Amino acid sequence: MGFGSYDESEQQNQEMNTDDDSEGVSVHEDDHEGELTFETDASTDDLVNKLQDIKDNPEEE
């Protein structure tokens, strides 16, 4: 067998286990429906300035 070769017999007659109790990943396990709102007294300019401060000083968390 050369580089990149494979045994074709390994590729034939493969069975998939489709039992419901298998350990699969559920992509919808943490789905949530709803709405998130918040209120603040800060202006948009205040928030943008705060964001810029955070970007300028990332070590201060």
C-alpha cells in the first residue's frame, strides 16, 4: 500500500448504530425563545466611550 491508500473492504458493509440512547450531540438542547431587554441611564456616547476604554486597556477586567 502506498501513501494515501486504504483497504476498500473496510469501507464496505459498515453498519450505523441508530439507537435512540446513543451519545449524540443535540444542537437544540439549549435553544431558548424569548426576548431580552434592559434599560440604562447612559447615553450612546457614554457607552461607546466605555467600549473604547475597554479596548484601549484590555488588561483591566
